[in-house]
Amino acid sequence: MTRRPDKLSEDDRVLWNLVARTAKPLKGRTAVDVPEIAAEAKPSQSQPALAATNAAGTAKPKAQHVTHRLDEPTLDKLSKGRLPIEGRVDLHGMTQDEAYSLLFSFLHRAHAGGIRYVLVITGKGSSSGGDGVLRRAVPAWLSTPAFRPLVSSHDHAARNHGGSGALYIRLRRVRS
């Protein structure tokens, strides 16, 4: 019988912390403090894009990378099931921090495994009268430097896969 190493991989640590933060202690026990995860990689939703200064000292807007939309033939094949969706993750009911950590670790594992197309379910967010925090946030996250090496393009899913409450994501090819 082989022993597993005592150290957790970064992906395992992210998933474990997500689960540990949602667990309730047994009766008569106190909750264990779980540290924040991936705090340095999370984008700040409350701050606008930072401005850089040029040699003259005037501010210019910082250029942000924009991921491309899926091309029509690929979108059509995905929606009709002729191109397989090799992985899916559901972010329903999560906070932004939980969703960001899970999405990043999911896409990182999928990319490392050579998967090309995944479905990310954000939900529509209309149950409380809002327009969906994750529905708006996830596409913005996909354009950040943390996701840039993983994501090639993304677009809203077809109605049968969740419509505007889900995204198709094409991952970049693994460099050999």
C-alpha cells in the first residue's frame, strides 16, 4: 500500500478550502478558521482599470486584453451537439470569491488535460430581481491576465445548454 504525500496540490487546496468554508461544525464544536485562497490572483470588482502614466506624466487608460468570441461554425456545432463539450462546471449559488477560485482551478485542470471546449454555468440571476452577478463577472474574469494563458475564446451558450446563463469556453491548446 502506497502512502499519499502529506502536501496538497494547489488545485486540491483550492477545492478543499471551498468545501471547508461551507461546512458547519458539529453540535458543541467551534468552527475552524479557513484562510482565504487565491487572494493575490482575484481581480478587484470595485476598482476601475488603473491608469498608467507616460513620460509627460499624463494618464492614459490601461489596455485590457479582450478574448475573442467563438466563430459561428464552432458555435453552431457546439449548440447542435456535433462538437463535444468535454467538461462543465456549475457556479450556481456561490459567492464571487468561491466562483472565481473554482472556475480558475477547473479551467487550469481542463487545460492541463488537453480539453478544448467546456461549459460554465453561471445562472441568470433573476431570482432576486438582479441581473446576475456571476453572469456579468465571469466574462470579465476571462479577460484578465490570470485566465489569458488558458482561455482562447468564449460566447453565450445555446438555449439547450443554458442560454444566457451559461458560457461556452474554448481553451488554448497545450504547448508541447
